[in-house]
Amino acid sequence: MKLSTWFASVTIIAVLCSIYGGAGGISHPRYILDLHICSDEVFASGDPYGGSVYHVLDDLVDVTPSKPGKVYKNEYRYVGSVSSAYGYASSADELSCSDYHFCLLASLANLLGGCPMRQGAQIAFADCKLRYEPRQIDA
């Protein structure tokens, strides 16, 4: 699947989940946006760094909800990329695995929609956080 197709698919799925998802969608208090930061630096379409970002975000959304402590850091260097993308996700302890996954999908939709093609971005809702950048993350 092409990277741009993946980003579009994930954004559409996350938006639909936030509208039709459980617990009242994005109007539920846990989806109050606390922080949204985009890097000033962008990467070009077709840049291998975009592949690194794709793999980091995909892994964070799929793996983090099942991690003990609901905190996960990862790194991925796409073939041909000069730098790795580093990711971080965390959530409040009281979120169920499915609620956490839903919160990460909502975070991902906001990151991709609000910070397209950025070298790094960070978003924090009341109960979950998602972040990626081209440097190691000390969180």
C-alpha cells in the first residue's frame, strides 16, 4: 500500500471512529485536547523518512494498548532514510485496551490532519498522548 494511501485510510477510519465510536465519540471528556504541536520542519512527498513515520505510528497504535503500563516507545528507520523516526504513546491507567486504541486513533487523525508531512508532531488528549519526531524521545 502506498504511504499516502495509508495516511488517507487511517485518517478516514479515525474520523469515522470519533464520530460513530463508543463512549460518545470525541465529545466525551477524555477527548478534550490538551496539547497539539507541529514541527516547523516538513518532509517532501516520497521522502523515505515518511516511511519511517508510517511504521512508527502504525506500531504505536497497534501495540501500545496491550503494553504493561500503557506506555510504549519505538524507533524505525525506513530503507533509504537518513534518519529514524522515534515514537511515544501513553495513556491513563483506567482506560481499557479498546478505549486506549480508540483514543490513539483519534490522536492519529488529529496529527495527520493538523500536521501533515511534518518532521515531528505531538498531541495530548486528557487520557492519551501520541508523539513522533526524528530524535530520541526522553519521556
